[in-house]
Amino acid sequence: MTEGKIVEWLKQPGDRVERGESVLVVESDKADMDVESFEAGFLGAVLLPAGGTAPVGETIGLVVQTQAEVLELQAKGQTSEPPPTPAPAPPATPAPIATPTPAPVATPAPVSSNRVVASPRARKLAQQLGVKLEGLMGSGPHGRLVAADVEKAAGKSPAQAAIPVAAISVAAISVAAPVVLAQPGEIKAFSTLQQAVNRNMLASLNTPSFRVGYTIGTTKLDSFYKQVKPKGVTMTALLAKAVALTLVRHPLINAAYSDAGISFPNAINVAVAVAMEGGGLLTPVLAQADRTDLYSLSRNWADLVARARTKQLKPEEYNSGTFTLSNLGMFGVDRFDAILPPGTGAILAVGASKPVVVANPDGSIAVKSQMQVNLTADHRVIYGADAAAFLKDLALLIENEPENLALF
């Protein structure tokens, strides 16, 4: 993270601030994070309003020790409202850090004790569902309202709340209306998440990678999935578990390039790509997937996805992956190639499981379910034979012993 965007100030000039208390919400590359105060006192001035962006380390607000200092800052010349989209203003003259000249801010009005602290997504969702935020209890950090709180208040499940009523009616017809992302001729700025993805994609161009494809029979896997799905197990968890158990036998596929040599991590952490609303993607990490039972893995995945889409993941929950899984099969995609994420050795692209006509070893014809997978690997670490051996063992596990996924 090199810069952050101010999403929301949780405190206003004049408010009491305790040490360790959240003062504002900052949007980093891939998550919204609460920023805590290092000192107790009063918020004296806001130098960068919501919507502004600043590099890491830049002063964006002032915390003072007494209310008298707050009044002193106000007396230095801020009596009018700031413009709707102000830019960060530097101090008028150089001054010691303890007493810098603040940028103009509005004279603080009395702060209501009923002020609602909510994430941007929660506010948007509340508007869509007609839910009033006042009076709701927040389950986020320091009582902050998140999307799940709004969904609960609306009496909807997360899946229902994510789809507006208008979208539900459209889904019932054969041809969906186009999604308007921008007006014709408009240039829409990249979000911070999209900018991070762009940087990673450019970095991946420096990696000498290659791709190996494999066809895996899924008849037994599909049957086993029908048995465990009512227990909350997802296909993502099944695939992640299968990959993790295969990586135990092929540690080189879990390794990564470093200037000093091949880096073998001390855990198998399977990252799974998730598309984000508004563009970009995150890769929530199923930590120690080989050692976590299938049912816990599924519960962990549901929690990670929910918090990823409300931008509540901790950095270690999306940047600690040692192997990446990208599954577009859920969208009916037959096959595709995935771009290798920087800092890892391999990524597996998984296509849809579909019935196909195949020839049996005895020459007879049968219809069986199959899926296409493609492994993209860093050729500085992994060679073709290594990739082929990994895919062969993965296929053997999925085709012959998928029920073993629930035993480890």
C-alpha cells in the first residue's frame, strides 16, 4: 500500500478521541480499514476530507490535547463550509509538527449522539432496501454498521439482499437488460482495487510462465458434492481441499521464486479469486487448507467471501496465498488461462464440469462428466514434468477418491 483514499471520518472536529479509538476509514488497495488514534485528546482539524487521497505518511488530521486548542484552531480562520470536493490543502507556512497551521475546515456543529457510523456499502444497500440506519446495532469494528447488519434488518439473506427487486424481475426473462457501468464516451477512473490489480498484472509480465492443460473426469466428484452440499459444503471448498492435498505431495508447485533461490512456504494457503462489485478482484485465502477439515473450510470460505465483498478482510487474509485457484466453471466457461499472481509459483484455472461423449478403454462409447483445468506456472521454479505430475495426481484424487476429501 502506497496511498489511501479517505472513505469516511468517524469523528468530527471537536469530538473526543481515545487512544486506540477508530477515527476514520481508509480505502487501501483491497480493503477498507479503520485508522486508530495514537493519542487521546480531541480531533482538532480535518486536513483531508472524505473522498481525498494521500500517500502513506502524509498528515491528514490533527489531534490536540484540550478543547481550548480546538477553539484556537477554529479561530485561525475557518468559518465557511468547505467546497463539495475539496483538495488537500498544505499548511500556509512551515511550522513545527506540534502546532501546524491547519487547512480550512468548517466550524463544528454540535455532534448528535445518534450519529450513524456505517460502511459505504451498508449505506448503499440500506438505500436500495429502504432500511433506516438509525437505531440499528452494528457488528463491525467499534459498532460500525456493515452490509450484513442491513441485510438482517431487511429480513433478507445475503444472497437475496445482494439482488435488488428490479434485478430479480429481470432475471426471470431470457435476455437480461445491459448493466450501465458508464455513459457512452465517458472515461471512468480506476478504483484503488483496480489500480492494484493493474500493477500486479504488469508485474506478472516479467515472469517467464507456461501453461499445461488436463482433462479431469468429475462423475464421482459431482455425486459426492450432491451428498455434502446439504451440509454446507461448497464446490470451491471441495476443489481447494483437493488442490491442497495434492500440493502436499508436490511441494514444488506450492513454492515461489526468490532472488536467493526457490522459496518453500511453511504452509499450504490456497487463495481463490473472487470478482468484486464495481470491478477488480480479491483472492481470499483459505489458510492451511490441507490441515483444515472440509466442513470448516466451507464455513471459513463463506465468511471470507462475505467480508471480502464488504471490504473487511485483514491484509493477511488476502495476501498470504501460496497457490491460487480461479474457478470460472460456475459461469459455464469451458476453459481459460489464468495470469500468474506475483509472488507465487502457480495458479490453476478450472472450467465447468459438463457431460461429454468419451470412448472407454474397451472401445465402447459412454457419456461422462469432465472438466478442463489449466495450470499456469513460473518456469524459473516449475518445469513441465512437475506440472504434469501434479495435474495427474489431482485428477486421480478427484476421479477415484473424492470422498477422501472429507477424511483429512
